[in-house]
Amino acid sequence: MNLRTPLAAIVAAVALVVTSGCAVTRGQESVGAYVDDAAISTSVKAKMVEDKNVDAAAIKVDTLNGEVLLSGFAKSPSEKNTAESIAMKVHGVKSVKNQIVVRP
């Protein structure tokens, strides 16, 4: 009997379980919190894409426990402030740390 296929399936299943557990090691309380943070980051990024005054490709959005970190580059102080304003309006955001650098 070919033992290679079931063994590969078991190894893949164990790897999946182990790597999915790593997502919670960022200091968050649960997998649910990680999923919520990912949803917040996605929502902020989507709102930035919709806004023509913000270059969403130049701004990175990270979220941890509802606290959003904006980093990257903006062409003007107005763009930087708009990005922060957009992030603050997204449901679930507790605070925003704006580390966007203005570079004309």
C-alpha cells in the first residue's frame, strides 16, 4: 500500500494548524481579534482607494487591537491628514498613529 499520500496529507494538516496558530502570537488575545484587525485594515485601505485625494498604493495600513498604524509616503500634508481622517471613520478603529512621511 502506498503510504506516501496519507503521510503527506497528515503533514499538510499539521502545518496548517501550526501556522494558523502563529497569527495570534502578535500579542492579540484571540483569533477573532486577529480577524477583526485584518477586516479593519482592509476597510481602511478600501476607503483610501475610493478617495481620489489619497494614493492608497503609497500608504501601508497595519492594525493591532483596533489601533491603526499608517506608514508610507504622501505628496502633501493634506493627503497625510486625509488618510488619517479616513482611518478614524472606519468602524472598529480605536486610534490612529499616523507615521506617513510627506515627500513632494
